[in-house]
Amino acid sequence: MRRLYITLALLTAVVILSLAWWVRGNAAANPNDNSPKIFVIEKGQGVRTIARNLKDQGLIKDQVVFFLLTKKLGLDQKIQAGSFRLNPGMRASEIANQLTVGTLDVWVTVPEGQRAGEIGDILEKTMPNYDPSWEAALGKNEGFLFPDTYLFPKDSTVETIIKIMTANFEEKYKTLDTSKVDFSKEEITTIASLIEREARHDEDRPLVSSVIHNRLGLGMKLDVDATLQYVLGYQKDQKRWWKEGLTDQDKLIRSPYNTYQVAGLPPGPISNPGLLSLEAAVNPAQTDYLYYITDSTGTNRYAKTFEQHQENIEKYGL
């Protein structure tokens, strides 16, 4: 009988201690501190990592309690990525619920090679206060809207978004060694924008760059399909910005961007290039290539002469 009493006493103590641990863990980290803190949840972060970060930032008392609490309340799959205004005076349960609603910012991913119109489409789907007038403002900064994943404030204006993206571009551009090429920032960015649209694989970027540099050096027209696609704009029938299946008639379009008709670089960038294309623009491979085609697998086939180029066209069925 005595052993039973001891067992019951131990179980009671465990229950009381567990309850005290649970209550303490759910209590506010500092009930007297209501000063706001911005807490950021990165995309893909799990609840364990979030709980640890909350504890490290003094917003909760116990990360294990917080983890179990989200499971108990069924909130673990509802927590959003973004930034949240929290304070140490909030209970753990309040914080857990807050992380499922009311993010202050919006995660926006802009892939490499998107043109301003495509970025506008992305912002239309992600930013609550998007306005159609944004597209014109974005277009004026074509080429300098650096592709990346951003955390934009929900109430951002297009000016704020452009400022953030172009500042990112400037930071990345500073890392380039432009001493080997005799081009302006605008021209380098324009070359990079062509590379971004014409090279599907990283290893092709320096090679495409070499063709562009070689042709410019000889005064040849660039004959870049992507410049025609840029001029043609959004294709309603295809529901895409970059037209598939260019025709000989398309090559006759009168535009300074038509590199089949006008020698030299187009007047400005045709897309927003990433860092690898910018690096390729200032570090072209050393080749004698003047031509390339892209086969059905997305692989570029290069040639030094027009005859070799024609052989590639026949060989790869283009």
C-alpha cells in the first residue's frame, strides 16, 4: 500500500510540474514589455526553427511548449512566411495565432530574365494595392529590376518596389569586374539581358556572350530572336509575353530593337538579367563563334562560319 501511495505521489508531482511547465511556457516572455518587434519567417522554415528564433529574440519563454502548442491548436500548417509585429507581452498562444494571419510583408519572387510586364503580372498577383499604372513605371527601369526573392511591405508603392529592386541591382553590379570591356553600364546590362533570354544553361552564358561580342566587334547584326519577341510584346492568343514560333514576317518589323534589321545593340535591355548573365556579359568566353542555334533539347549549337551554321540547322532539324 505504501508503494502505491509513493507512486501516486510521484505521478501527482509529475502532473503538477508538467502543468506548471506548460503554464509557464505559454505565459508572456515579459508581461510588462509591449514594445513591438518585427519577427521574420523565411520561406520554408519549419515550426522548430521558428520556435527557436522566437525564443532567441525573447518573444517566448519555451520553444518546446510553443512547438507543442502549435500542434495542439492545429496551427503548425497554417503559419505564414513573412514579417509580423509581435511583442514580449504576448502569450505564446497569441503569438502562434498571430503568425497565421496579418503578415506585414509579402514574399515576392522574380525569376531571372523576366521583362517588366511579367514582373507587373507577378506583382498583380501578390501585392494587395497593385495598380495597372505600375507597368509603365516598371518598364522605365527595364534591365535594372534585379531578379531575386523580396519581402515587400504590403502597402508598398511601385516607387518603393522599384527602389528596392534597383538598389539590389546596384549592389550586385558593384561585384563585377568591368575593366575588360569597353561598354557602359547600360550596354553591359543590355548584353546581359540578351544572354539571359538566349542561354538556357549556365555553361552557355559565356559562349552566347562571346557570339554577341564577336558580332559587335565585326559590325554584324546580332540576329537575336529575343529582341523580336520583346518588340512583339504580349501574345494574347498564346497567353505569354515571349512569342513562340517567330516568322520571317516578324523579322521585318521596323523597330530599333529588331536586331535582324539594325546592327549593334538594341536601345536598352529587353529583360532583367541575373548575376550570372551580368558576369558573362563582362567575361565572354574566348571563341571565334559567330552563330548559334538552340536545338529541341534546349542545347545551344555553335558555329564559326555561316556554312557550319547551316549544317547545324540541317543536322538538328531547325
